[in-house]
Amino acid sequence: MLPLFISQVASAQTTQSITNPTSVLSIFFSLLVVIGVIFALAYIMRRFNVTTMGNNHMKVVASMVAGTKEKIMVIQVGDEQHLIGVTSHNISHLSKLDKNLEVPVKGKPATNQDAFKQKLVAAMAGKLNPQADTKQKDN
């Protein structure tokens, strides 16, 4: 009989402590601290690029989406470049490239992107300001 009475008193005390506003606030602030620590660690990992732990012998040179879950990628291993197909279930080697593609340097866009950018700006200038296009043809 005594253990039954003690368990009822203990359960009554635990329900009172949850309804206590100070304990609810402490639980809420503890949750905020845990979430803050998670976001801080994610920020640090992204800032210092922790995910790229390797010896830089393999690089993704180019990537193209072929479907909803399929990609075609060119990877460089040493001095060789390989064309691979990546799906959600497997990775398939498609071929070895005879002529290597240019590897873009970080911070500097590729030359094809520069050429496309110049053509786009010229096309937009002609569309937005047709008089500028006719002045260039007259000169």
C-alpha cells in the first residue's frame, strides 16, 4: 500500500513541475540553446569547408542534369577525365575522354561563360535600346 501511495505522490509532483511556468521557460531556453549550437556548428562547417576532406586528386569538372534523379558528370582523376552517369541507385562509367575539358578556376568564370555573358549583354542592349543597335551598324 505504501509503494502505491508514493508512486501517486511522485506522479503528481512531475505533472505540477511541467505546468510550472519557470520550468516551461527553462525547457524552452534549453531547446533554443541546442538549436543554436546546431546552427553554429553548421555555419562553422560551411565556413571552413569541412566537407571537402580529401587529397584533391579527384575533381568534378562538369555536371549536367539528365533527369529528375540522373546526372551526367565529368570527373578528373589525376590527369585523366572520365564521363560518368549518376542515378539514385548507381554510378556508371560511360567513357574516358580523349581530350580533357578545361577545369574552371575558383573565383574566375570559364571562358565560355564570359563569351555567353557578352553575347547576352549585346542582345539585351539591342532589344532594350534598338537605337543603339542601329547606331553601331551606321559606324
